[in-house]
Amino acid sequence: MVFHSIRWRILAWNFGLLAATASVLLVAFYRHEKQARLQELDLRLRQEMTRGMGAMNEVVPGVAGPRGPAAPAARPNGKAAPRGDNQEQRATKARQALAEIVEAGVWVQAVDLDGKSLYRSPNAPQDPALIAQALADLEIPAEEGPARPQDLMATLPGHRVLLHRPPGRNLVMFGGPTAQLDAALAALARSLTLAGLAIVFVGCGIGWILAGRSLRPIDRIAADAEGIAAGDFGRKIDLEDTESELGRLAVVLNDTFGKMNAAREHMAQFTADASHELRTPLTVILSDSQGALRQERTPEEYRATLETIKQSALRMKSISDALLELAQGDAGRPVAQDPCDLADLADESVALLGRVAREHGAKLVPQLEGAPVIGDAGRLGRVILNLSVNAILHNEAGVTVTVTTGVADGWSELRVADDGRGIPAESLPHIFERFRRVDASRSRHTGGAGLGLAIVKQTVEAHGGTIAVTSEVGKGTVFVVRLPKA
């Protein structure tokens, strides 16, 4: 699905983050604006209450609490009326003051604790349920009022009310309709919603573009990788910015694909070489067996044919054994952890090769000192045998092969040196490669397939050691194996 792509996931995260941020900020702004406007309305109600309570007490005597000695009524401007004014004049001026409050958009209503209306301005709500709801919401107790006046704010459907409770059993409410405020707040909410949607969609659009630009290198890497997988093994991934994460990924992929291509080429060459090496003895076996079956032969001829077939089969077995050992090493076969000594292993090898050395006119010279190691004694013994046999078989008669063991610089060391014809400098870097032979004709004559030194190197490295070779044409060759000392 398209939503499984990284670009869509980035867009989804971007949308969620923008939506959450915009919602929090816009809701906070809306609440702040609503509170500010309610506080403005509350302030206006308090101002009108301060101005109108004196007038209310003249219109409804005793509404502001138990009356004491007659006091001058307040004028509309808040100043006391002259003492010469009679009660009727003060009532007239009080009604005029209440009329001015009504003209300002504020309604006034006075009730007792039983909900009976004592005074209602013309613009006051007619529904008694609003008064009952206000009394219930504010939890006004049905008892005498407090010793000092109290002011309580309430929000009723369509109205904001300031309830003034003086001493006594009366209540005075100053209210203002909130229809205009509600409409303004609704318009603000719509505007903020549209602004939030616009911010989110614009932000998502920008995020889509930026995500596309950021992921473009990945598309190029994927295209290059697909080309390599399709068979274009020489192709490389373009590197633009090697310091970025994608640049470093491209470097790693190039290195990985390069190693895979090298391994593929190596495997193809290895397979071709193995097939070639096995084809020769197979050809000999088929040719000799078919020739023997075509016509009758003497027992001596049959014996010679069978001997040839036997030698070819042994050569095939040697090659298959070597290939199996290399395959097991490539698969990471664990190395045995047995204590052994290179001196003892070398001594056994020299004893085993005594007859081979005499037949080839070679001289084996052991110089053995203790060299303890931990590893597979059988595999390490084959390392010594392979190096020694190569020194004997691949040189002319009269060569001296010196096998030395000992400890040097904290390492157990094995040296196999000869004073033979040496190895050309251009061949030294390749002698440990599989099926690589310095002298192909002589190697075939001695039965070698070019796998012995590859097995030696693999075995030494599997034991955590190193192998090095130095040689000079006409002066001889020295192989040095160093293994961790036990």
C-alpha cells in the first residue's frame, strides 16, 4: 500500500504534529479570548450594579437590606440628592437611573428567597425558570442574607448574571444578554478552525515537498541497487554528500556490493577452476576404461590401465578433499582448542617426509624448539606438511629445506625455508589464491591442484595467526607462520 511508504509516514507524523500543535494553540487562544470578553462583560455588570443599587432601594424600599434612618437618594450621577427632595422626587430620579441602565443593555430584577419578583426591568427575561436555575446553580440558602453584601456571577442560557445579595431576604440581579457575545465567539471559533486547517494543510504541503527532496537520494540508491541486482555488477551508487547519513549508507552499500561482486567473480573463477581440475582425471578414467573395453588386452595392459585409473581417482579424491576442507573453513567450522606444540608437530612431519625427501634428492633439516599453541593439532600438522612438501617437490634435487620452530616476540613461530629456485616477485601476491600455481606444468606433474597454500592460509587465520612469505629467484623461499603462544 502507498501508506506503507516512508514519505507517507513522514507526512502522517507531520500532519499529527501540526494538528496537535495548532489545536492546542488555537484552543488556548479561544479560551483566553472568551475569558477576556466575559471579564469585560462582568466588569460592565459590576459598574451598573454599583450605580443602580441605590436607585433600586428607592424603587423597592428595603431591597438593599433593612432600612435605617432615611438617607438621601442617589442621583443618576451617583451623587446624593439634596435633602430637600421628597420621596416622590427621589423615586422619579431612581426610575430614571434604572432606565439609563436598561438603555445601556443591562436588565435588572429583584426577587426574594422564595423566587417572588419584587421588580423587573422591561428588558429582563420573563421565564421564571431562569431565576430558579440561577438560585439552584448558585446554591442560595433559604435564610437571612449575610451580614455584608455578596456578589456572585452566573451564566444562564443566553445571559450573564451578576447576583447581588444584600443582608436580608432579597436578591438583586443585573444581567446582560450574551447572544451577541456567543455569536462573536462562534465566529471566532470558525475563523480559528479555518486558520488551523489552513496551517495544517500548508504545513503538510511543505512537509510533502521537503520529504520528497529528502528521500530523493534514497530513490536513486534504490534504482542503482536494482540495476546492480539486475546484473549490472560494475555499477556504483552515486555519492553526493558523503558526510550525511545517506552518503555514509551509499559508501557502505558500494563497499558491500563491491565485495559481493568480487566474491561472485571469485566463486565463478573457483567453480571454473574446480571443474577444469576435475575434468582432467575424469577424462583419463573415461578414456582408459573405454579403451580397455573396446578390445581384449593382456593382464599387464589391464594392470597398467587400472593403475592409471587409480591414480586419476586418487587425484580426484585429493581435489575433492581439499575443496571440502576449504568449504568447511569458509563456513566457519570451529577450531579445536587443544594444547599442542609446533615442535612436536614439525618433528612428526619431518619423520613422515624422510622418504619423500630422499626420493627427490632433498635434505630436510629440523631446528626445533618449543612453540606451544592452542588449536587443532591435525590441521596444524597439515600446515607443516604442505609447506614442507611444496619446498621439496617444487625445487630441483639437492635443495635443503629447513624447518624451524620457536618463540619470537611473544608468538609461537614456524619457519619453512629452502635454498631452491625461488618464486618470481610478480607471483608472490597470488600464491595463496585457490588454484593458483607458480609453475603449472610442474604442479600437474607432481599432482598439485593449487589448493595447498590456500588451505594453509585459511587454517592459520582460523587459529588467529598470520602467514608471510619472502622469496628471491635463485636464492630460495621462506614461509613464516606466527600463532598466538599458549
